[in-house]
Amino acid sequence: MLTDEDREVLRVFLASRGNMKDLERHLGVSYPTARARFDTLLTKLGIERAPAPASPSRLELMEQVARGEIDIDEALRRLEPTREA
């Protein structure tokens, strides 16, 4: 059963033709949070996402920034090596 929030995420995602940046702006959250909410929705719908691809190259990240898929802060975060606690 989908919650009202789930239905809103789905409505905005479909209305924006799958644009995650529009979903992010509408929800007023960061890109990773919007992505997590969408992934949760997919799981509830029984749709499994493909495993995450290997870390993108610097060029791929720059192209994503140019297309507006991610912002500069997100690109920089993805470039940082994973830090062990």
C-alpha cells in the first residue's frame, strides 16, 4: 500500500518526465534524499533497481553537472574517496 507521500513522489516524478532534479526541488530535499525516496517507492512497487554502476569518471560527473542531473557539490562528494570511520 502506498502512502500519500509515496503517491506524491510518483505524481511529481511522472509529471516531470522522470527528472530527478525536479523531484528534488519539489520535495525541498537534497538529490540523495530525493533519490532514496524514489528508490523506496520502487521497492514498494516491486521494482528492483539495477545494481549501482562503478563510480563515474570525472568526465562523466562533469557531463551530469552540465545536464543538470547533479549539482557541483554532489559531483565533488562523489569524487571524494570513501572514508572509513
